[in-house]
Amino acid sequence: MKPSAEPSPVLPEIPAKRYFAIGEVSELCAVKPHVLRYWEQEFPQLKPVKRRGNRRYYQQEDVQVVRRIRSLLYDQGFTITGARQKLRELRNEAAANDETPAAALSARERKKQTLQQIRGELEQLLERWPT
């Protein structure tokens, strides 16, 4: 796996909405709509609701999955097959912890933030500690 040399764009916060059109998801995840349609075929975890006229409506969890897929493919350098396997591993890990895959991802992020906060506090204490 070779991460891309170009940094990933800062993605906007996901609004508190129930459904998102494909164009909105495209903007929120910095991915073109045709790529989203392709990923629906390649990743079984990505299943937007289809309504009248076969229009796709993505939910919050779908948007989070798209962002995770994007990160795996574009930032971390996974292949489609590798990203599919990694998502499957995350889903199994989440099931073992009795939580949704999105919750497992956010739980991992919360743990990372907590550890960074603890590290910062420890560094502040070390600065104040007399030598």
C-alpha cells in the first residue's frame, strides 16, 4: 500500500439530515457521482435507498461508509479488493463489540482523540515538573 503524495481535502461536516441525494454525497465526500454508483456495485456495505424513478438516497451511515472507502482507496492506497476486505474486518470487529460499523469507526476515533488529549496533558505536566 502506497499512500498518495497529495494530501486529502478537508471534507465538510455531515449535516444532520436523514437522506442525502447522490449530488450531496458527492460534494460531502469529494467523489464524483459515477464513482459512487461504481462503488455501490463493488462494496456490499454501500446500499442507498432507491425511491421513485430509481433515485438514490443515502443515509448518514452510507455517507460515513463512502468516506471510509474514499480514505482506504485514495489516502491509504488500498485496492478495491483490499478495501472491501478491510471494511469486512471492521464490520466483524464491530459485531464482536455489539455495535454498528459506523459506531466502531467513531469509537476508534474517540479513543484516538482521548489518547491525544492525555498525551497533551502529560506533556504539560512534564513542562511544569522541576528538573
